[in-house]
Amino acid sequence: MKKINLQTTFIFGLISVLSYIPIMRTHRVFGQGDLLFHLNRMLGLAEGLRHGQLNYRSFDVLSNIGSATNYFYPFVFTLVFAGLFVVLANHLVLAFYVGELILLFCTLMVAYWSMKSFAGNHKRAFIFAILWGFSGYRFYLALDQFVLGEAIAFVFLPLVFLGFYEVFFRNHKRWYLLGFGMTLLLYAHMLSVVLTTAIFVVIALSAMLTKRISGYKERIGALIRAISLFIILGAVVWVPLLYQFSMTKIQTTTKQSVLFMASLGDNLVNALNGSYQNIGIFGVVAVVWALVLLFQKRYELNVLFGLIGVIIFILGTNIFPWYAIPFRLQALIQFPYRLFSYATLFLFVFLSKELADRYKQLQHYRLAMVTLMVFSVINFWGHSELLVANRQNNPVLNLKQDRAADSNHQESTFVADTAGLKTILGSRHDYIGMTDYAPINSWQPLNTASLLKQEVLFNHQAVDAKISYQSNQSMYQVTVNQAGWLDLPVLAYGNETVLLDGYQTTIKQSQRGSVAVYLESGQHIIQVSAPAPRWIYGLWIFVFIAWMIVLLRLWSRDKITKVPISAR
């Protein structure tokens, strides 16, 4: 067993490296979608790490307005990228792709371990891992549109599936797997926690109505323990979030109805072409195969998994009346195609068993696996090269000295080398969602434009000011000829520390949703910072200790490594 695990780990590591070699050799990143936003966060966190602190609020990135995004958008795994940016400070592009490479490797490993534990079958686990790691939707998330929060959450969906299955249908004593999986999802992407919970609640209720669940008392107890573990281990995310929410009213993201819906036919074509958000060629194979077996009246558990995948896939298209659901739910979900992660999960749980059952002879299985891996890597190369070809002439990310010149230009599409990435620090680069998680008043268009231009207002009039940025603070030097309120281009959340000429002073939230300080006439220096409270560092230590205690207890009982009887 150990030899097989080592071989599997080596193979996954090798194909992860091979997959990224072509795009790493370009020495550039080809930005699209959410990449500029995530690069801002990575660089801001890296600056904090260099100074021995966690930058929950950053002043030299994220438009330099003191955004509190990290309170509301988990960054546990983003710290890995930030750490790489610190270690490879002169090779930021390499650091980014190494992070992406690690992400692919972890996707493969978690998928393999989860399926091995679920089915007790190495062949099925290996097939599932390759299908999952090189799925069309994962490529879209990780390297096409750089939806990195969801891409990281994608890593742990198989573990959540395993934990859910154990709690409700098999060995409820393995409840901790569900707690682990949901916690790791929370560390990556909060909306994925909401969607995952909703989908598995529907499945659980359906199973209860059809009397597929037994031993309710024990299973409810196991579910409560899993939820308790989730609450404890996830405290490092939800406690700071509630703390910051209590400070001031904010708006999370743009409130709008669902976007980017496509028909069932278009989604199938996209999957075959590998374009846009899609379930990939093997996803289509799984859909057709599952429907064929259903029409053949093969009513068994694995076909049910396939059918669930088909249903979720259809729900992600415009066949489902998305515009009929409440607007608040539409604004929360934003993009129905987000369901493709879950469709892919169930379709590949189904397909992996069907393929494993057809390659029982070792020689045939090895040939099939080599073919599958070669196809997956070459397909990854092909999509990467196409991405490079389509984006290599995009605007180059450069240092911007005039903040007002391109006030309406979002740089969601760009090309950057290491030098270009370094210009993100202390320079204006507009990205999608620049005022996400900002005080409500800051969302008004005129206020947003004024803040992004770094306008300093005195008694509501723009004045000249010398501004400098550091990772944990911004500094303003102004001269005023009368007393009044100085409105600084820093978002006011209620936990700022403001020094006026070296002495701490009180502030108020201006009409822009920003920090306002009362000044007497004369020359002044104002420093604005917002260090994370000390108790947050204690919370991180507490959660780390909790992880160690739980893992050591499970390890001592040999629970984690034990593989159950094959799923039936």
C-alpha cells in the first residue's frame, strides 16, 4: 500500500509539473477575470508577512483605500501564494505558477484519497483523481478566469462528498471528515459553503423522504459533532468577519440578477469545445452514459450519482427558471454555472466506477491510464497555449502615476511580467469589484470615483496633499488655512487608528464612507492604520492547536488511514 501511495504521489507531482511547464516558460501572467483582484490580495499579504503581521486591511494594494476585504473574503490558502511571493520576491510570475502547480497537485491528491476512502479501490480512485484534476470547469476556474477562491474550494469538494456520505449513509463515526471538508471549504470560499450546504441538504431530505437513511439518532448526533467541529476550526474566518460586520454597514458585492446563463445545447457544445465555463468532454461522456444506463433500468447507487450530476448540470442552464427566484438569492448566487462544480463531482463519481469496472485486467488498466494522463496533460497544454495566443497582445500592466487619467478603465485583461506585478504596490490598477465589502456610502458612483482618485477633501473641497503608502498604513501631509474636517481617501470601518501630528485622535465616517479628521489651521501629518487586533492572532493560535489536537487523536486511533469496505 505504501509503495502504491508513493508511486501515485510521484505521478501526480510529475503531471502537475509537466502541465505548467509551457506557460511558466513565458515568464508572464495573462490576466483575465478575477486575477488582478487576487494578485492585489497576494501582494498585500506578502507585504504583511515580511513585516511579521497579517494584513486584514491593506493600504498599498486594493486601490490604496484601506480595503477590509480580507475580513470578509477568507485568505487562509491565499497565504500560501503570499509566502511564495516572499520567498521568490524577484520572480513573482514563477511564484504564482508554482502556487497554481501546488493547487493542481493538491486537487489530485485530495480527490484520490477521498475516492480511495469512499470506494476502497485504487483504480477507481486514480481515474477519479485525473478526471477531477483536469476537468474543464477546474481549468476555467484556475487558469482561464482565475476564480481562485472557487478553484481552491474545488480541491475539497470530494472530501465533503465523502464526509456527507459517511454521516448519512455509512459509518457515522467518521463524522470528522465532513467537519474537515466544510472547514477547508470555508477557508477558501464562503459562497461555496452555502452552495454545498444547500445541495447536500436537498439530497439528504430526498433520502429521508424515500427512507434511504437508517439510524437517525446516531446520524443526527454525528452531524451535530461535525457542525461543532466546523464552528471551532472555522472560527479563524467567521469570528473576524462578524467582528468587522459589527463595526459599520457594508455592501458585499454588486446587487444584480443572475448573469452568464446559457442554454443546455450551448453548454454541451462549450464542454466539447473546452470553451467558457464547461463540464468538459468527459463530463458530456458521463451525462450520456448515465442517461443510457437509466433508460436501461439499471437502478443502482452509482447510476443515481450520475443522475444527480445530470440534474445539477441542467440546473446550471437556462432551463431552470432562475429569474423566478427571489432577487436576493439571484444576487447571492450571481452565476448559475457555479453549479458545474457539483455536476462535475457527481458525474465523475459515476464515471470513475464505470471506467474502473471495464478495465479489470492490469495491463489494460495501465494502458488506459497512460492514455488518460497523456490526453489530460496535452489537453491542458493546448488550452494553455490557446490562452497565451489569445492574450499575448493584451495591455501590459505598468506603473500609473496619474490616478485620474484612466479613472474608468478596468484592467481585468492584461499581461504582466514580474516587474509589472510589482507595480500593483502603491499604484492604481482598477479591478473587478474595487469597492466590494466597502461601507455603503462608498458605493455611490461619485464617491467611488473620488476615493479611487485618492482625492483629499477639506470641508468638501479637493485640496493638495502629499500621500505615501505602506503595507499597514497610509500617510497624508496637508496644509489648511482654517479649521474644518479633512476627508481622507481611506474607507472607514470603525477600527482605524489615526495619528494627527503624532497623537491619536478621534474620527468620524464621512459622506463618502471614508475617514474624516477635524483639523485646526496649519500644516499637519495624518497617519491612518488598522492593525489586526491582538485577539485575532490568539484566535489563529487557538485554531491551529485545535487542528493539531483533533488530528493527533484521530491518528492515534488509526481512524484517518483506515479504508472502509467498498461503497455499495
